[in-house]
Amino acid sequence: MKKTFVNAEQLNEIVKEYPTPFHLYDEKGIRENARKLKEAFSWNKGFKEYFAVKATPNPAILKILKEEGCGVDCSSNTELQLSEMVGFQGDEIMFTSNVTPAEDFVLARSMNAVINLDDITHIDFLEKVVGIPETISCRFNPGGDFVINNSIMDTPSQAKYGFTREQLTEGFKILRNKGAKNFGIHAFLASNTSTNEYYPALAKILFQTAVELKEDTGAHITFINLSGGIGIPYRPEQQEADILLIGEGVRKAYEEILIPAGMGDVSIYTELGRFMLGPFGCLVSKVLHEKHTHKEYVGLDACAANLMRPAMYGAYHHIAVMGKEDQPSDHMYDVTGGLCENNDKFAVDRMLPEIEIGDLLVLHDTGAHGFSMGYNYNGKLRSAEILLQEDGSTKLIRRAETAADYFATLSPL
Ligand SMILES: *Cc1c(COP(=O)(O)O)cnc(C)c1O
């Protein structure tokens, strides 16, 4: 059974103040989870989580994470600016971009962010634009399939990111010659993983690679960045990641591979997005219409422009009909938004309690890659974002777009 972090009574009060649809975030859950992650890696002195800003690019959320000791992972100029606004600086910022415009490297350097290069050709590019910093990281792509226990997790050979293994050695040598002193290695090999073995398996690959790179190039490797990829239980039958077990798995690999190689000073970094915020946000929407044709439809005031994942990936988001939690799910519905796109369906053939017009529906687990993937198709406007604070009060952390916002970029006729 999946539970919403607000109950029907609380939500009925909240919608009196803020019109639906909106994304709602749970400050208490965010903080508790961030503390659990920190605890899981407390064995590593230099551990730091760099929250992937793209998952939830709201300064109020970033501020909470900053207070919990997190840094940020940015991939664009705007994300850097957003982080600067919150007060992140220097090695609190990881800049993991690809196809990077020169001006983004300029801004990242001016903020003293740690630059994580996506490609060997970016070494020359970076040098021309801003010079080579003392601390630098390279993103690794081992190619082939990424396999855990005989099952293919993902196919790095088809991913656009990162250096090949040979390029890493060559790149480290070039960077050393150009004055780099402290090195990092980064890899992101599978997304939304549901096994506790992902990080430990990735850590083994990166630790082994770090030992080889140290031997082959003499580079001083100061951190290893396990990046994102820990998944969340979107479906009710799925299990939550056991972050303490994951931390222990990485520790074991660290003790087996890095310590014997005299590399016990390496810091472990993570760049989690989904794990940090996914379960602690939801999309709150109201039923506008019911339609009885070849199927039973309920139409919401939210649409794929507010939550793209179901339309884009066929992703499952659990739906709660507020106030009807104890009623049997004995009605089958397609739950849709109003875009002129037939893939604008939050759920297809979903069993739910009987729905009436005006019911409040909560779409679970929209805290990461939810609002942030929004768009303006069909002239739909982006929703508000609201923070449910620890004391139970709410705070508007982004107002809803208005038509004036939509028209603001147009030139006058
Ligand atoms: C998207 C992304 C992340 C976060 O991924 P999650 O699946 O949300 O954990 C981390 N690092 C990089 C470079 C990314 O592109």
C-alpha cells in the first residue's frame, strides 16, 4: 500500500488556498531521507551528495538540501545561476554537462565549480576557453552492456556520454601535463535502478579503474562520483532502496580495492536526483470531467505538460483518490489530461475507487523529473510548486504561470 504524505483533510485545506493543479513537496521527508543517505556513507570522510538540479530546480528545495549538507550537480548555465542564487559555490558545485557551450564553462570556472568533462576533446576546448583547473573530473563510459547478476541493466555502448577506457588514460595524461593536480572519475551506467547492487557494482568498476589510472598515469585521484541512478518504488509492489545496505556495499568494495592500493583518502560523491526528491513530491489535481465512450475516462485539470513521464516513458505513477483510500478499487479508468495528444494519459486501465467530478487525485512520486520536465504545449501553463513545511504549514515556492508569462517572450506585432 502506497501512502500519500498528506491526508485528505489536510489537502482539502490546501486547495482552498491554492488552485489545482500544483506540485506539493514534503520538507520533512526530504530532510529525513537526506540524513539517511549521509548516514549510509558516513564511513567515508569526504562523502558528499551533489543533488542533480535538473530533477527539481527550485531554490527553496535546493536550500533545504544545502542545509542538509548537500552540494549541487548542474549541467547548464541556468542551473549554475540557480545554484549561485542559493549560495552554492566552489566545490559544492559539480558541473556535469555534455555538448557544453563555451559560456557554460566560463560561468562554471568563475564559480570555481568542479568540472566533470564528458569528452576527451573537451580538454582542448576547456583550455582555450578558461584554462585547465587544478581539480578536474572525467566521465567514464565503459561501453558494452552493464550487467548485474546476468541481467542487463543498461547499454553504455549506446549512451552518448563519457570517455572510453583508453581515452581516460590518455585524457588523464594530457590533463596532468596541462597542470591538473586532483582528479575525479564519474560514471552513470543505469537509471532508476531497483536493485541494491547497482552502486556497489558501479563502485567496483570505478575503483578498479581508479587504481589502474593511478598506476598508468600517476594521477592523484581524490574523488569518485557514483552519480545518480538509485531508483524509487513507483509501483506499490516495489521495494524501497535500502540505502544503508547500499552504503555498506560500496564500503566493502572500497575496502577490497582502494584501501589495498593505498587510496584510502578517496572521497565518494553521489549525484542523486530521483532518490533525493522523487517520493517527496506529488501532483495534486482535480477531476474536471468524466467520459463514457469505448472506455471510461476521467479528465484532470493537470496534463502531461505538468508531468511528462507517463506520456514519454509509459512510466507508472500511483494515483490516490483522496478521501476514498478505504474504498475498493473496483472501477477501471483511463486518467487523462487535456492535451490534443492521445498519449496524454496518466494511467491506462487503472483500477481505482469510483470517481466523481471534483474529486482530488494525487499522483505519487512526482518530486523528481516531474515539474522540471514540464512544457507549454497546447498553451498549457506550468503549475505552482508548494512546500509542505515541517510544521504542517504551506509555502508557495513557485507561483503558477499566467498567460502573461506565456506571451512575455513574444515580439509585439
Ligand atoms: C540526471 C542525472 C543525475 C540524476 O539522476 P537520477 O536518476 O535522478 O538519480 C545525476 N547525474 C547526472 C550527470 C545526470 O544527468
